[in-house]
Amino acid sequence: MLAMNRRAFLRTSALTSGAALCGRMGFAQTAIVAPSAAASVSLRLKLDPRKRGNAIPADFTGLSYETSQLSDPEFFSPDNMELVGFVRRLGRSGVLRVGGNSSEYSYWSPEAAAQSDAATREDAQANVLANALVVDLKRGPASKTKTTPQAVRNLRGFIDATGWTLIYGLNMGTESAEAAAAEADFVMRTMGDKLIAFQLCNEPDLFYRNSLRKSDYDFAQFAQEWQHFYEVIRQKVPHAPFAGPDTAFNNEWLVPFAKQFKDEVAFLSHHYYALGPPTDPSMTIERLLRPNPKLVQEFEGMAQTKADSSLPFRLAETNSCYQGGKQGVSDTFASALWGADLMYQLATAGGVGINFHGGGYGWYTPVAGTVASGFTARPIFYGMLLFAEAGPGHLVEAHIEDQESAPLLNAYGLISNDAHSAVKAVVFNKHGDRGVHLTIESGSEATRARMLRLAAPRLDDTQDVTLGGNPVGASGAWDAAHEETRQVHEGTVAIELPPGSAALVSFRTGASSGAM
């Protein structure tokens, strides 16, 4: 009865723009209105390919799941080809992070038998998000779960099938350093160079709120614990890679961690949630789409740590609204615009990667479902897919003239890493009440432009999202049904951006065609 209730619960509740734009774009509300009722403004976007910003690496994109997901060894398995397909659709290179709140209640169990009964697996899957929410909602510790050798071996097969790499969370919250070392030893031997980092904990700056430590727990105590776990694990696994501190929001921990442990970690990790809690009625689509001062503060902390340590920085866990997301916000088309825009804001600010948290039927999960019930793409997946279609490359200067009439229009320019070194523009109209007639100066000798649109009937639509006129199908199947081709005059093209939409514009010379 308890398991059935959990399943029911999960199904029913379950660089020049970027940071600079955050600083100058006001806080105007975005009304959710039908496109036919919207006004339109005219703006000009200028790209300058000569002025290059940060690189977007091929493995920038990532997904994040709870460690308790490993209690079902069949989930992350090469046999779960449906989920493999969704992951591969987001890129042949990427980073899967396994961690989250449940990592502090997951225990290495080398002798435990893998679960095989389908009903038991479904119950285990139903517990995954419920466990995470128990901790998020401060309702006591989550249920303990076991991670077995079979789960880790299957995880390696899943990683191989996707072509991605792995960040693996260990339990510093309720486990001993010796037990963590034993788990790390097996994971390292199984994963090899597919493992890019161990994380020793999840959001240690909130340990006191999750009853994992006393109320006076501070950075000094955390640093002492982290150092102890690091030394014990390194003694058993000499070449184990690490990242940290994986803090929730506290720059006052991030900066000293970078200073103290810069020689022990491969990169720095931090979390960001735009909204929360979901019970707060002010957590709306309008609030999600406007600039967030909290994000500006996180970027400031990131800049400081990079300056102090020269270490790369990754948002190892992020999404729209903590505690599993908010229905009517996290599961809407607005999340696709927000998510893709966040990816470019992070890249503009110098971040090297991002992991969107999800799993089960949480409102914010990019891929929803279970092995038993199958998987579907949620709206935020489409934003990630737009980013994937734009591809890796170098950001270039992108300037919107007279932006005051459309402050929620964001734009980014890049030169791709493909054979054509194509100039591309990615533009987001996060207004629900106005369209934009946008003239784009490519700064190149392009003669043609091709465009993919990210669209839905409304910002709050949950079902009718398309990229290039097509939805994402089973196992992540997708191709563009409609790519608009435009003639470019003297490197300039004009496009229409309806309210609540985005577009990828790829410039080409001559009559060449091919991938966006």
C-alpha cells in the first residue's frame, strides 16, 4: 500500500550578454497571452565574430540523478535503450552526475543481490524521488538504499552506450571514510577514465538543515571532514579524481574551498535553483523568466573562485524550482526557454558545464518515466536539445541595440566547431506579451541563413512543444520537420520571433547546406 501511494504521489506531484543582461534588464512581469493579441517591437542584433568569448566544450550538457536511483540496477543499464536514446539525443558527449540528497542515505553493499522482480523495481523507482523530497521538505531522513556491484557495472554499460562520462557522489553525510573508500575503489576500477570526479557529499552547507550535522556546523568543520575522506580514499585509490564542494548556494563556502583544495580537485561544483519552495504562490512563470539576482551572485562567486584557483566551474545540479519542481511552471514550455538561456548565461560567465536534475515523474525532470512505464521528454528537454543543435564552439560578441523595449530578449552568438566554422545566433524571446522583429547582422560574408524554431502555443503549455516543427518521440527520436531558409543581404537577415519563443539561426556562405 505504501509503495502504491508513492507511485500515485509521483505521478500527480511528482561574452557580452549573459551576466551583463542580468544586470541591466529590470524586473518587468511577462504576461501569458495568446500570440495573436501581442504587440511587436523591432530590434537589431549585431554579432562580431572577431571578438571571441569563452569556449563551449562538447561535454557542456549534463543530467543529474539521485544516487538512490542505483537501487534499481536496471535503470542505468545498457539494456535501458529507451533512456539511452534520450541521453544520446542531447549529445554524443556529456556528463551524467549521480548524487543528490539521497547520496547521504545510500550505502555500498558489495554482497547484496540485485533486484530483478519488475514490481520490486517499480517500487524502488517510485521511492527515488520520494526519498529526495523527504529530505528537501525537511521531514526527516530519507529511506536507506543500497548500491550494489551490479548497479555499478550496469552504470558503466549505460555510460558506454551513451558516450558520456560520470560524476559519482559518495556518502560523507552518514557513512564512514573507510566505507566510502571501498565503494570508490570498486567504482574507479569499473569506470576507469569514464569517471571524471567523485563528489564526497551533497550540499554540505545545508547539512544542519537536513539533521546531518549540528546547527553550528561551519566551513571549518566541513573542510576538516572533507580532507579526512579525501586522504582515506586516496590511500586506497591513489588516482581517484575529485570535485567539490557541491554546495547549495553558499559562496562563503565555495571561495575558501577553492583556495584550500585547489590542488585536490579537478573542478569546482555548485548548485542553483531559480525558484522555491513550490508552495509559495509567488513562484510563477513570470518570475522564472525574469532576471534573478541570486544567479548574478552565484556567477560572482564563480568568477572569484576562478580568479583565485584557475579551476573550471560546473553547475553540477540545477533546475527551475527545488523540491521536485512546481506544477504549472517547471513542466511548461517556459522551462525550455529558461533552461536553454541559462546554459548560455553560464557559458558566457565562464562555466564549463551544467547538470539538470531530474528523475521519475518530478515536475522539472527533462526525461520523465520509469523502466516499466516508459519515458517521455518534458519541455525543458527541448531547450537542452536546442543547445545541442547549436553545438559546441566559441561564443562571440552579441549586442542588442535599444533593448529597453524588449528587456526579456536574450541573444548569444557563437562560431561553431564544425567544418564550416559557421556563425550562429541563438535568440530567446521570453516575453509573453510581445513579438520581436529582429534584424541580425552576422558580421560575416554569409549569403544564406537557416533557422530552427523552438515553439509552443503558450508559455504555460505542457504538451505541444516542438523544435523545428517536430516533437521528440520515443527513445529521443527527433529530426527537424521544418527548417526555414532565408536569403542574407550583406551579412544581414531579418526574422520574426513570436512571443514566448526561441530560434537558432545558422549562417552559411554560398549554397552549402548541412547541419545547423
